[in-house]
Amino acid sequence: MVTGVVTATRAGGVAADRLAGAWGDVRRYPVADLADAWRECDEIVCFLAVGAAVRLLAPLLGDKRTDPGVVCVDEAGRFAVAVVGGHAGGANRLARRVGDVLGALPVVTTATDATGTSPLDELGLPVEGDVAAVTRAMLDGEEVALVADATWPLPPLPVTPGRAGDGTGGADGVPRILLTDRATDLVTDLVTDLVTDLVTGRDTDHATDHVTDSTAAPPRPVVIVRPPSLAVGVGGSRGVPAEEVIGLVRAALAEAGLALGSVSRLATADVKADEPGIVEAARALGVPLVTYPADRLAGVAVPNPSEVVRAAVGTPSVAEAAALAGGGELVVRKRKSAMATVAVARLRPRGRLAIVGLGPGSRDLLTPRAVAELRRAGHVVGLDQYVAQIRDLLRPGTRVVESGLGAEEERARAAVRLAAEGHAVALIGSGDAGVYAMASPALENADDSFDVVGVPGVTAMLAASALLGAPLGHDHCAISLSDLHTPWEAIERRVTAAAESDLVVAFYNPRSRGRHWQLPKALEILALHRPPATPAGVVTDASRPAQHVLLTTLGELDPELVTMRSLVIVGSSRSRVVAGRFVTPREYVWQR
């Protein structure tokens, strides 16, 4: 990513220095050379007034899909305004990046960003058709139908979901988003796929009456989204030209009515990994080249094995086996040209489960990565009170699955089921989702049919520690005192082991109305191994409006002051109070 920086004044030059220090490839241009920056850079930051920049940029504008994104920054560095290429050119993201470095306020005026709606041209997938009209319908609150061949992990969209062939997805005249890897020509798609495959039942007659195989525009707004659903297996003789490989790939896809935009990779045998024609074909098609060892390909069942191929490369199939090696079903059997062979497999969609820690409660301790995952997820699953904390961050169209206390296992299973169906799911929990939260029950029920992303969060223990001082400065442990699912005998053994090991102990779930004796018993065990003056702290509602911090000692800690929303930290024999702060020394010998 090459960033051009255009400056006219000394202040602009100083700000440009800051950008260059924070980023990688930054090129400087005077205002007179703005046209050079336009040709040579992926994005441009102009330290100019918006009006002046618009006059200079107007003659350079070409196609929004290829023009660089341009951001204007005022002389005082107060605002970073996305001027050209908000989505396709990345100007909206650039404005925010500039704001992060310079402290400027990003000014983004595209309608989808202003309303928090997922832009159709930023789904991360190829998009065809009337994007503007369908986007406008979503923004105006009109009914928009999503009709899909299969479920893919899309960001949230304010649409009516439907499935291919189930007759759902909107009434006559409703704008549509079609998620399909079918033929690339838009009108042909509507005739051969929308009519016969995607929309059956009540909508079929309407589509047949109004859509033909002419080159006229479709009679209603339609956007076609191409999922990464196709793997193309490729074989070839030594010296096969790239043009021959590309031509055979295109012909195979066209004959089967499949979209080039849905090809996710070219696949071949390891022995072909350095074949120039195949390497160049993948580059020209804009997809990665994936290779497999011959013994793995030999284990893939194919309809057209060849002993000649086995003798040459150690597997009876290259094209068909490589297409199928990543899973899925063969939709185009091998086709040959003079020097190349191709086959196509349709991949099974993989859902996405993000397990997101929300932190201890305050918004400023919610990480940017967690926010990004919440806005990316089409489904959010969580405890009702945690959903309430972040509901304002969710994009329009997000489906929410929420339930009350005690339903953790049901929420975990619901999140796993949705991800297994192919959706993009965020399963939320407080603190870090992997610490006494939702990651463990979810992953216990998960298989390898979908992708899992863990998003760490600030734990209650860390939030409480920061408020008390530095009680976790040396070895420590966390123990939950809830015996609802863990026998008290096991908890008692762990508390005893921590006490005997002289570890700082953080107690989660220390006390509730129905569990009032466990904390006194745990403190009694600790008191057998460390003096009454050992520092102890109780933090309730850490980082929340009702936050309360109490620094006391093991001997004086009153369990009646502890609630289920509290976290209790008891120091080791080395812990002490310094200037009113709870500290456990690191006890390192510092080298001087």
C-alpha cells in the first residue's frame, strides 16, 4: 500500500512527517505534482482545503473502482475529510488512520457509514449489479431480500433472508441481493438461476414474465454477490502457457454457468508449484495458488483417474483431486486442452465464530478488535445484560440471540449451531471470554467445520488489580468459589494448594445470596498459611458506574461487603501496602 502525501505549507509538511513516521511507504509530492501521486499511489492525503483539492482532482477522476482514495486535512490538522473513494478507494479507512496519527476528527459522509449499515461494496466479496439502488433501498428502510444458494458468513445486512428454492425472500418488485456463484452475465443469471433455481413458488411467474435473455437491464434492482465457493484444480505439461490455462479455466466455468468471481483458488500438485504458466495464471486471475503433495492427492477419490498421470507425478489425478482436496463436491469434471487440464469443485461454506471478551464493563476497556468483530458478525449471542452493553455498536440487520443467567450452555450451543450453518457469529462474554466465560463451553461443542477467532478482553482480575495497585506483580492464581457446577471438595483442594504455595489468589464468583459460606471458608484456609495483616482487596463493579474499591487485610476482610459482582484478591506473604496501594514485589535482582 503506497500512500502519497501532498503538501503546500510548512504545517502540512510537519504533519506529513508524522504520517511518514507512523506508516511505511509514504511518498511526498508538491501540489503541482498531484497528478503524479494520483497515478503512482494507492491512497492520497492532501494537506489542502477541500475546495482546492476538488478543483485539482476533478480532471483526474475515472472509475471509483480504480481511483485512489483521497483524504483532505485542514491546515490546523483538526479534520481528516474523506473526499474521493470512500469505500472502493479506502478513503473512509484512510481518514480514520490519519485521525489516529494526527488526532484529527475523521469526517466520513457516505450514507452507509453514517447509518452504520454494512456497505455492499465492502463485503470482501465480488459484487455485480445495481449496488446504488439496492443500497438506497436498504437505507430507506424498504424491504430488501437476500436469496442465497448457501449460507455464507456475511456481515449484518438489513434484509429479509431467504434460501434458494424455498420461495422466500420478498414479494414482487422487492430489491434483491443474490449470493450465488452462477453464471457471470447478470441477465443470464436472472433467467437461468433466479428463475429456475433461486426463486421458485410465488415469485417464479413474475420473474419469467419480466426477465428475458436480452441485454436490457433487469426490471428490478438486483445485486449479485460472489462467494468464494469454487476451487479450480489445474494440471499441465511442462511449459504450458499461462494463456492456455486461463482460457481453459474460463471455458470450463462458462460452460457450467459458474462465475469467475467465485473462484477462491487454483490448486495443483506440489510438483507443479513452480510451473511458470500455472503460477502466472493464478496471478492473472487474482487468486492464490495452493499445492498439495502427490500422496495426498492420490488419496482423493475422483471419477477420472489416470495411470499415465500416476506414473508421471505419483497420483492418478491432479486437476480433479486438487479441486477436491479442500473438500466440497466436483461440479466440473476434468477438461483438457493441448497442454492443460482443469476441474472445478464447489466448496462447502465455512461459518465463522468469534468468541469476544467485552472487558469488565466500561466502554473504554472494550478493545477495538472486539468492536470490529461485533460489527462484522451477522449474529450476536450473549447474556441479555451483556447484549444491552453493546447493542448500540451492532450494525442494522444484526440478529441477536440473548438469554438470562443460567443459560450459558444453551447460548454456547446456539452460537456453535449458527456457525456450523455458515453464519458469521459473535459469542460475547464479560472480561475475557476464555476466563470463566463462554469460550470453553463453546469450544467443547465445536467441531472443525467452521473457523474460530478468539478476541481477548480485559478480565475482572486485571481491572481489579489495576484499581488496587499491583497485587499480581508476582505469581498468582484465580479460583472460582462457585460450587454450582464444581464440587466444593475440589475447590477446597485448590484453595489449600494456593495457600500452601504462597500464591496471590483472586477469587471469582466469591459470594451470592445462596452461596454465603464459601468465601469465609476460603479465607479461613488462607489464614492458616499467611498472617492476618496480609493485604487484601475487594473490588465491586470494576470500571462500572457503581464501582467500589476496598483495600483491607486478610484478618479484617468482611465477607458481608462482598457480592456476586465483586472480585476478591488476597496477597501472598510477600505482598504489602505502599503509599496506600496493594503491591506484590517482583523480587528480581535488577542488573545495573
